[in-house]
Amino acid sequence: MIDIRQLTDEDIGRYVFYTNGVGNKEMGRVKSWNYKWVFVVYNCADEWDDFTNYTAAATDPADLEWKSWE
């Protein structure tokens, strides 16, 4: 879960995983947020460096986790 109250401008562009109700994960990048939703770009034709030019999906922050690059 991502705490929306702790997001800062440095979090724009960070990679996240969305986990749906059956446990499937989808990678995306944070584009923006408001008081309720995190707006994440999931589909950008693997053009991740250009993610800001793609439409973001409103996502419940409880369904998101930061992607680890370990």
C-alpha cells in the first residue's frame, strides 16, 4: 500500500506495481495524484521514458506498492 499523504514531487515517475483482486501484478509509473487516487501510466508501448505523454488510470493507493529494483 502507498500512503497518498506522504507522496511528494519526487515520487512522480517512480515505478509501482498494481495488484488486482486475483493477485496479478501490472507495472506502471506514477504521473500524479489527488486526495483519493494515484494516477498511474500502465500502458505506454514500453516507452517508459515518455510516460508523461500517456493517459494515466486512477488507482486506489491501497492496491499499489513501490517497485523494488533489487
